[in-house]
Amino acid sequence: MIENALILAAAEAAGSQESANQILHIFDFFGLDIRFLVAQIVNFGIVAILLYKFAYKPVLATIEERQKKISDGLQYAEEMKAKLADAEKAHAATLQKAQQEAQTILGEARETAKLYLDKQTEAAAGKSEEIIAKAKEAIDLERNKMLTEVRGEVVRLVIDTTSKVLTKDLSEDEKSRFSKSAAEELATVNS
């Protein structure tokens, strides 16, 4: 009865009594009970609201959360790619700087080695000149010593020869000639 009243009210709102009767006749023809239909509609509405609130919304929230995580992950991956590229550029720059510093140090080491070699060569040349000078000095000393010894020997020989000659019976003229000749030879040897 309530359902018939609802149908009649709906039909009157739609426009006519005859339309309401036709709707009631259709329900009877199909064997529909308005009470059960309304209860089913109310039940479906409740289930739909509950499903929307407790199933559909959480599933949508989970999907949105996962999409956000995925987009955050992709954004993070892009940031990491950019940071990796920056790090690789910095590494390449550092490596190039280290190579330049190594070349500079190597050049300085070569220069230092060359200077050291030059100093050692100079020192060796100075020592060799010093040794040569000492050798020349030793040779001069030895030569002077030998000359002194030779002069002494020549003087001794001259004296011996003169004394032997003088012990012979020579004339005064021969003696003076021999003495003069010996004096000239001594003068030549001493100079």
C-alpha cells in the first residue's frame, strides 16, 4: 500500500492518474513487489556508499600514493642522474687538474735535475782544473828539483874536470881559457 502510494504520488507528479495506473499495472504484470524493490534500491545505495567509502576511496588513495611514489622515484632518479653527471664533470676536472699539476711537478723536477747536473759538472770541472793545476805545480817543482840536481851535478863535473885539468901542467894561458870556458858554461846552465 505504501508502495502504491509512492507510485501514485510519482505518477501524479508526472502528470496524470492514468499514467500512475499504467505504472502499477506494469509492476503487477512483471510480478514486482514495490516494497522489495525499494528495499533493494535502499540496500544497493547503502552497499554502494559503503563500498565507495571503505573500498573505492582507500584503493584510489593507495593508487594515488603509489603514483606519487613512482613520480617521486622518477624525479629522484633524474636528480641523481644530474648529480652523477655533475660528479663525473667534477671528477674529470679534478683529474685534469691533477694531470696538469703532475706535469708541472715533472717539469720542475727536470729543471732541478738539470741544475743539479750543471752544478755537479761545474764542480767536477773545478776539481779537475784544481787537480791539473796541482799536477802542473808538482811537475814544475819536480822539474826545478831535477834542474837543481842537474846543475849541481854539472858543477861537480866541471869542478872535477877543472881540478883534473888544473893538476896537469898547463900553461897559464890554457888555465885561464879553461876557467873562462867553465864560467861561461856554468852561467849558461844556471840561467
